[in-house]
Amino acid sequence: MGLRPDPGSVPDAPGSYQFLDADGRVIYVGKAKNLRSRLNSYFGDPGGLHHRTAQMVATARSVEWIEVSTEVDALMLEYSLIQRHQPRFNVRLRDDKSYPFLAVTLLDEWPRAMVMRGRRKRGNRYFGPYGHAYAIRETLDLLLRTFPIRTCSDSKLATHQRLGRPCLLYHIEQCAGPCVGEIGRDDYDRLVRELVRFLEGDTDAVVNDLEQRMADASVELEFELAARLRDRLASVRRAIEKQQIAGTRSEDFDVIGIGDDELEAAVQLFFVRKGRVMGQRGFIVDKVEELDGPALVARVLEQLYHDENPLGWPKGVMVPALPPGVGLYEDWLSSQRGSRVTLRVPQRGDKRALMETAQHNARESLVRHRLKRGTDHNSRARALNELAEHLGLDQPPLRIECYDMSHLQGSHYVGSMVVLEDGLPRRSEYRHFRIRNVAGNDDYAAMDEVLRRRLRNYLAERGLPPSEQGRFAYPPQLLVVDGGKGQLGIAVGVLEELGLSEQIPVAALAKQFEEVFVAGRSDPVRIPRQSEALYLLQRVRDESHRFAVSYHRRLRGKAMKAGVLDGINGLGDKRRSRLVRELGTVGAIKEATLDELRALSWLPDAVAAAVYDATHPGGALTGS
């Protein structure tokens, strides 16, 4: 292979390596503890490589490397090269929205507090980011009653300095009035320091200081000042209540939650300072590399902590899984902070609960991200056109049907059919199928049965007048099955047998590698990972799986609930529910005597006797 370098020329040392394409563009950047060993792993049997890695190696035309002295240096060099070249086969984090910060502009002559987004200036202080701007504004409104520094723009400050009179905020005691000299420089700087200290999480010191000043004012009989300090203290305490407690007062740590699928991942980062959640940030990750859970955590760490942390470096980072070579990442983070940083997976208590919250938020963020793409009209149109192009269809498939199976060790076998029309779910067209003729665990036979039932109904209804057509009258313009070549073969066989192979195109989407198989081709169709077409197929596949599983669970739940009270003459759902509710449990019903059952005024005697017979098999009746 011309791409493979002479093994003797590759150093046996740490470093970063770069694969380049025919035009000399960097398409992948990696790091290695041992460059020679790592590069050799790319040039063995291509069948042993992950398909994305194999695609990268097939695209590359040359490989280069840079030797460094330590693994930490290799990690930092890799990040620098990724930022410079933006390689197409490397994972990249992108903000899923612009998060707001609370800024204190220490660079100004009279520092101001403001809610801002976007680029930050070195020298000012920033707190957050926060999930919602209104959350900052509510907190800031409370804090200004205690630390009344200005929030106005520089132009408004200059205007009131020229006019010689303050604005409304001064009159409602949310600004100390530096524009008209109502507060001196030293006192104003003290307010700014106290606000920054509070936002850093040092709330106890601020509360204690206010309490002491209020007590001193009372002793000095300055009751008006004491009342103002009391009101400020109440505002500070309300602001503290808005901060979620996540640890002891001395703890500074970050929590990383991740929700992912085969193509993307959503990351939620919580900043905890002095034991309180002080900010939040979210990212979307393009998974263009082969990444399991620990490897994904490693990539997230590499890209999150190269930039300046808005709340300072944490003492620890809580992650859902430890990255490979965890010591390397701890050493690197420790060098960034200047003191020891640890990585760990929380197992119990408040930290575990906060990790679960971060994980939940990440999963919800991923769902919202995918729904946003799916509901955009331009994205849907692009997806359908791309799908037609990649699958060789005559026209965009405006009606797509997808099928999936669900069972538990062959029991409660069910199938699902979900429908997209114009790229949107058509839930009124969804259908469930209870498998009738398959014994045991046989997904191929179950898929065969479901497709035959659906398509035979279509053949029976298509010649009828519109007024007589039923729910299967419309054929799909693309039939998708969840699975690989096996499921595709079943679908093709059914279509050929029913004479529909020329009318209805079919594709199979394999979950493991997101590979798309079509009839007549042994190799999968390579749909670009970032294309709208692949997102559309993935979404319809996942929806069919959800629909099948929910139906299967419902049937299984009904079967589990079926018991001794089922099938009793005269005991319908309402009477059964009331009987269980009044006696407490099914066990209590089994222990009840016939007299106790007959004593229920709403239960007929004949039904009471039938319940007793069913719950006391072989027992003698008691009572008259």
C-alpha cells in the first residue's frame, strides 16, 4: 500500500499524526502514546477496521506525524491541529445554542452587571453560562437590591452624568447612582467585590457581613439603615434559594452528561462551585469517528477543557464513564488548573443525582435537536430528494413505511408499521400487528407475515371505489425494514411473490453501522453521515422500533395482570377494580370468606359466590 509509511521511519514515541487526502487537505488528526504502534494498526486487514475508519484510510493518500515528548503534549497538539484544519473525519463539538452569561465589566471605570452572549473580553468576569436568560435576570434583579451597581449602557451613563440627575433605577434603589456622585469610588468598588464574591459561590461570607452590618446599625439606633440591610439580606437569601445545592460548600466540580445515538451525541455540562450549580452549557457532537462510551467521554473532555473555563478550573470532573487512559486526562487537566484534578463516575448521593439530571438533559437535548431538523420544511425536502438520489428512485418518496418486530424470547410477538408522509409522521396511519403464525423466536418469519398481511390488504383494496377502500389502500413509495441483508431478502421475496417488486422500492437500515442495503447490490449504499437523508431514515427506523416496543410492553403488561379474577362471570373491569380497591389486594380477596364478599352491597350474591369459587378452588362454601 502506497499510503503505508516504512515502519522503521515512524518514531517509537508520543506524538500526533495526520492523514491527508489527494489535495493535501488534512482529513483526520489523531494522537498516540506510541506513533509506530498506532499507525501500524491502520494498515492491517481492512476488514478488521470499523467501516468509518476504513473509509478514512481509503480516502487518504498520505500520512504525516509530529513527535513530542509526552502524552500530554500529544493531546494538546492534537487539539490545536483539529482546530486549525477542521478535519472531516474528526469529532467536533458545536454549541447547540448561544448560552447567556452574567458579566461584570471590571474593565470599565464604573463596572456594570449585564446579561450577554457571544465573545468574552479577558479581564471582565463572567458567570454561567445559564440555560435561560430569564433565570439570570431574575437572579440579577434580586442581587441588585443588595449590590446596587449600575446595569445601564456606557452611553446612558454619560447622558445622566451630563444631565446631573440619575435614572429610575436609582430611585427604586437598584443602582447606587455613580453617574451623579451619590456613591464614592471605594464604596462602589466594595459593592462590585461583594457581588463577584457572591457569584463565585462564597455566599456565607456575604450573608454574615450583611447580618453583622444590620446588627451594628441597630445598636447605633440607625433603624432606617438596618431596615434597608434587612431587605437586602432577604433578597440575597432568595437568590441563594434559586441555586441548586449539589455538594458541600467547599466543593468545585463539573458534571458532564451525554446522550447519544449512532450519528450524534448531545453533551450537557453543569458547573458546580462552592457546592451550588452556578451554570450550564450544552453541545452537539458529530460522531464521525468510531466511538464507544469511554472514547466519546475522552473526545468531549479534550474539546471542552482546552478553552478557558468561565468559572475557573474545577477540582474534579464527574463523567458517565471513565475515558481510556484516565491518568493522561487527569494529568492534563491538573496542568491546566495548576493543582490536582480527578475524574470519576459518581455512584451515590447528590453527585449521582446531579449526574442523572445531566444525562436526562442531554438525552432531551438530543431529541429536541433531531425534532428540530425533522420539522423544518427545507430539511425535509432536502432529505427526500437526497434519499431518491442515493437509492436510485424515480422520484422523492413522499410516503415511507417502516417495519420492525418486538418480542420477549418469542412471546407476545408483535410488528409495527409507521408512516412518514412528506417527511412527517402520519400517526393515524400507524398500524400494529400481532404475529399469528410464528412459533418461537424467528424475526424473518415474523417480518414475512407482517409484510404479506399489509400488502395483500393493499392488493385487495386498490381496485375498490374510494368510498369502499380501507386503511391499507395506499402503497408506500419506499418500504423500509429495520435490519440488514436478511430482512431485506425477506421483503424482496414478498414483493416479488405478490408482483409488486417493480412498483414498491425497498431498503433495509442496519442499526449497527447505519448501513443502507437495497435490492440488487451486495454492498451497502454509502449515504453521507451528515446528510438529511440518513437522518430521515434513522428517524423513521427509531419511530418504528418505539412503536413496536410500546405495543409489546402493553400486551405483556396485560398478560402479567391477568390472574385469578379474570374470566369470572359477572365480574367485569369496573367491578374487579372496585373489589381490589375496597379489599386492598388480590391476596386479601383470596382470604375473604363468602359472607364477607356477600356483605358488599354493590356485588350481587351470585357474583360473590363465583369470586369465592375462583379464589378458593376445592374449598367448601361458608355461610348460608
